[in-house]
Amino acid sequence: MDVSSVLSLMALGAGFGQEVVLRAEGPGADEALAKIKELIETNHDA
């Protein structure tokens, strides 16, 4: 899935406690993965 849009990431539908595997390629891939990981791990209900 292309997560260039946060809406695409939200459409994934992963629930709390589910495991997701992230992969990125190209320039800036490590930075992009770190930001997506932070977004996923944030408790947005708090």
C-alpha cells in the first residue's frame, strides 16, 4: 500500500495490538519509516 497520504495509512484498518510490517525503498526511506512508526504507535485516544 502506498502511504504517501495519511488517509491511505488509516484505511489499512489495523486495530490496536495488531502487528503490521512496514517497508520503504528509496531516498529518505529510513526517515519515512521512523515517522510512520511513531504515528502508528501514538495513542490518538489519549
